[in-house]
Amino acid sequence: MPEALPVATVRTQVTVPLAFPDGYTTTVRVFTFKGLIDGREHLALGLGDWAGALDRLAAGGEPPLVRPHSECLTGDVFGSQRCDCGPQLREAVQRIAETGGFLLYLRQEGRGIGLYAKLDAYALQDAGLDTYQANVALGRGEDERDYSAAAQMLATLGVPRVRLLSSNPDKAEQLTRLGVDVVERVPTSIFLSPANAEYLAAKAAKAAEAEAAEAEAAQAPAGRTPDGPVSR
Ligand SMILES: [Zn+2]
């Protein structure tokens, strides 16, 4: 059974033109919400022909491409090479814009432990721990990210079914449990640099572990939320 989430509503929507440092430009519809479960200022970005994608979905066609992206100040804004968040965000914006869909920008920095703790974890990683061990050494979970607000935003936008742009099995698993019908997982590209090689290796090992556990577990029936009102 999907977990019951409170209903959120759109509080504003506004169009913002984007220009990335590499010259790529596009226009997004930015949605803000009332009633998100953790009270944080999460955003949904409608990219490309997102309205057409909603129409196709409502007519029983292919669900839109959706990526939940967790905030990474160092990677998204400053181009830190310790992770691959910046290039992943840049790739996601373009791939979603090409087909029409949504990027959910989630304010859960550092796998949910926050910015300062993430930087503390970097210091521990410099001492030899991997990204997960470092979080645990700080007394935090390996990965505290939670996709409840993402599921709420999707329900509010009228997106009960998605093609999920993600290589992280945990995102698909959590969203399914929260009532989002993940019909397909579309993998992201790998952005390797000398500074993020160990980080990416730890991430890949963790994903493989989760895949194995998922394959072993009995297949739970996928939950489904009722189709929400289309909000534009
Ligand atoms: Zn990052």
C-alpha cells in the first residue's frame, strides 16, 4: 500500500529563461508549492513541452520524463568536481527539455545531512572513508534523502506515472512506495573526473547492492495515486 501523503497545492508558477555556462539555453516553468510535508522550499521545473507531456499522459500515452535532483550547492553552483551533481543536473535539464517533463529540485543537501555536515564528511573522506562511511561516522544515515515531497509535487502536477531519469534504485523504490508509478528507469550518464572517481565507485557499489536486494525481495505490487488535477 502506498503511504498516504497530505495534498499539496501550487502556490506560484513563473517562467524563467535559463542560460548555462556552456551556452545551452532553455526556458522553464517554475512551480512552488503549499503543503509540502517537510516545509522546505522544493521546486518543480516544467521543461520543454511539459504541458504536452501532461496531455499525452492524460490520454493514456507515455508518461513524462522526471528527475528528482537533490540540491548540491558545491556541485550545482560552484562546479565542484568531488561529485557529479553539476553535470548530472545539466544533462537532466536538456534531456527532459527534449521530451517534455519535470525536474524536481529537492532541498536536501549532502544526501539529506545538510551542507556543513557534507563538508565535514568530505574531510573524513580525505582521511580514507568513503561517502557512506563518512556520513555514518558523523552519526548520520548513509543516505537520508526522502522523496515524500517529490511524490507530493508529482501528485499536485497530475503526474501519477513517470519515466524516471535516474540510475539510483532507491529513488525508484521510494517513489513507488509513495504511490508513484515508475514505468521505466532511464539511466543517467556517468561523469568521471580524477576528483570524483572514488565517490562514483562507492555510489556504483551501493547501487549494485540495492539492485541485488531488490531482485531478491518479493516484487511488491506497484502503488498508484488517483490522477490529480492538471495544474498549469
Ligand atoms: Zn554533489
